[in-house]
Amino acid sequence: MHTLSLHAIPNIPEINPGDDLAAILGDAIEAAGLSLQDGDVLTSAHKIFSKAEGRIVRLADVTPSEGAQTYADELNKDPRKVEVILQESTRVVRHFKRPTQNEGTMICEHRLGFISANAAVDESNSGTDETLILLPEDPDASAARMQAALSKRFNAEIGFAITDTFGRPWRLGQVNVAVGLAGVPATIKEQGNSDAHGRLLSVTEPAFADELAAASGLVISKAGQTPVVLFRGLNWTQEASSAQDLLRSKKEDMFR
């Protein structure tokens, strides 16, 4: 019988720019009476990385452009926030404001290629009023540094994934998805294998990293201050990977 366990790591303090995040997470793992073993995977909400790396914007420092002001007027959004969203985006895919909404939404293509609301610019858990948190500059690199540091500290071959919360087209609600990967396969290619009845699989390719990210949301919460989750018992093979591997190529995108 295959057993999988998930542990939300408790007592991770508020993170500030310049903090040694690897030391903080390592200490929190040990303080929880845990260690890391070969095959473990850790996931983490991106915000602790963004804070440690100084990816924080004070609205008082932002001067909105004319374009930002136009969107702000239409969507009832703070034009300074809109300006930051535009700076993080390569394009605005859609924008809308329902009659029941106080503030409208901008669906944007982030500079890293992710399609998300407001280019993943967020105000929650920023720690300070009138501030915004952005994605890390390079989430894959951030994940790789953390993987290397924790692997060395615990003498274990592990994987690491950085996550954010995205909505999905045609479905309500949000789930965590992977935005940065180190060692963890982005997808598991099942093409060429057989199903339980011997039928050949031709297109099956589970989004392994996104499945991990979504599962982490079952044991963490916005108010819980437990952004890091330890997975143990997964069947996976370490490989060089990137969250970019999860993005559909433009030539295969039927909805642009």
C-alpha cells in the first residue's frame, strides 16, 4: 500500500527583505521535530521568497501612467496598483468588472508567461498596508537555491516547488499552481504506457508539479502562516525542470 503524507511546517516567522530564508526554513523543519529524507518534496507559497528578495512595492512610490489611469477608472482600481500590474505584464488578455464587484479584474500575461489575475500582484499577507507583493524575479532560480541549501543541510536529495494561487478558465475558485521548480518534474509523461485494461496511452501527461501545488492548499491557509509543506512518500524521479515547462506553447494555444 502506497502511503503519502503532507506536513505543514509550523512557526515560520514573518519574513523581511534580506532574511536568510534557507536558514529560517531549515530551523523551522528541525523545530517541528522533522528532518528531510531522499525523495521528499517541499512546496512553498511564493510570498516568503518575494519578501526575502525584496519584491515589495510601496504604493506611495508609484506614479501611474495614463494607460493605468484609464484601466483604473473603468475597473474602480487604484491606478498605482494598475501601474504595477502593467509593469509586471507583457499584455492584458481581458479586463472586466461585474455589477456586483467593487473592483474589477485584469487577466494578464505575466512577463514569465503565466496567465493570471492582476499579473499575480497581490496585497494579502504583505505585512504592511499600502504595499504590493510581486512574484520573485526568477522563481526557478529561487527554488534551485533553496533546494541546494536544504539538500546540503539535511544531506538528502529533495525537490522544491514555489507556488501561487491562480484561478482557472471555465471553473470557479482558485488552486495553487507551480511557478518555480527545482528537481521536481513539471509533468509525468505517460505516453506509451498502458492503462489498467492494457490500452495504450497516447496523450496522458499529468501535471505533477501543479498536482503537488494544489495538494499543498489542503493543509495551508491564508491566515495560517504555514506556507511550506513537506511531502513524503511520492513516487517521482528527480530531473532538471522549470515551471516554464508547464506553459503551453503559443502555436498550440487555441484560445489566444
